[in-house]
Amino acid sequence: MFVILGSMTFISIGYVIASYARTEESANALTSIVQFPLMFLSGIFFPIEIMPEVLQPVASLMPLTYLGDALRQVMVGGVPFMPLPVDFAVLAAWLIGSFAISARFFRWQ
């Protein structure tokens, strides 16, 4: 369930990026701008607890933080960052928000 919810969330974020990009090159640049902070500040590569205190609130805003936490809890019983219902709620909120933005601004050209 979390894999499907996470996939849908990140697909809708991709559509948000595509709705603002005018060319393929600008879409690649925007994707990199979004992708690298998601990867390195989400607690996937190293724990959020060892990040500088100024970056910890930023990490708690990112959807990959909650997807990684949920998958870690489900698959290996890892120490939770948040309870599973909170992970689900945050991912669902990101999905709804990014879907609403992409539905409003995405145009086929």
C-alpha cells in the first residue's frame, strides 16, 4: 500500500515539475533541484537525528522522509520516525496537494 501511495505521490510531483518546465532541459534542471534535497535530507542515506538542527525541520517536510520511514517500519521493523498513520497522512496530503497543483497548471503542448 505504501509503495503505491509513494509512487502516486512522486508521479504527481513529477507532473507539477512538468507543468512549470517549458523545455526538456529545464525539466531536467528542475528535477535535479527537487531530487537531490529529497534524497539527501530525507533520512534515507543517514539518520535525521545526526543532521544539523537547522535541517531537521526541512527533512520533516519532505515526502520521501515519510515514505522511507513507513517502508523501513513495514519491511524491517526499524525504529519509527513517525507512526504509520502519520506517514500515510503526510504522503496522502502530498499526493492531494501536488495532484491539485498539477491538475490546475499542467497543459499538453
